[in-house]
Amino acid sequence: MAPLPLASRDPIIQAYLKPSTPNVSDALDRLGVHGAPHGIVPLWPGCPKIVGRAITMHLVRLPALKISHAAAVGNGSRCTR
């Protein structure tokens, strides 16, 4: 399936539309780029190519909040840590 047209005119995004996903992955492997994903597959049958900028996020667990029974039933009490 041909890629859908993108609104972006970013030359990097446009360049990534040309090669196949496995070719991009193989090139990253050959360049020694660590952390490249393995087992890349379409999200659904017939899924068009998805290209764009990405950002790496680091998720952290927040401490649990202690909520009193009064706060849970909604009488205006505040949560405490």
C-alpha cells in the first residue's frame, strides 16, 4: 500500500517515506544504533506507513496518595501524601 500524503514538508520525514521499514531498521543495525526495535510489524492489516518525529519518554512511578474515606466519598476533604 502506498503511504498516505503527509502535511509535513520536513525533508527528513519525506526521506523516510521512500525506503521500506525493514531497510531502515537494517541500516540502523549496520550503523550500530543501539535500541532499535525488533519485530517491526504493521499495527493492523493494510496499515499505511507511519512516519514522523518521535520523542523518548521516561515514565516514573509516583508515590501513592493516601486518601481518607471522607475524601473518597466527596465531602471536600483534601488528599494527603
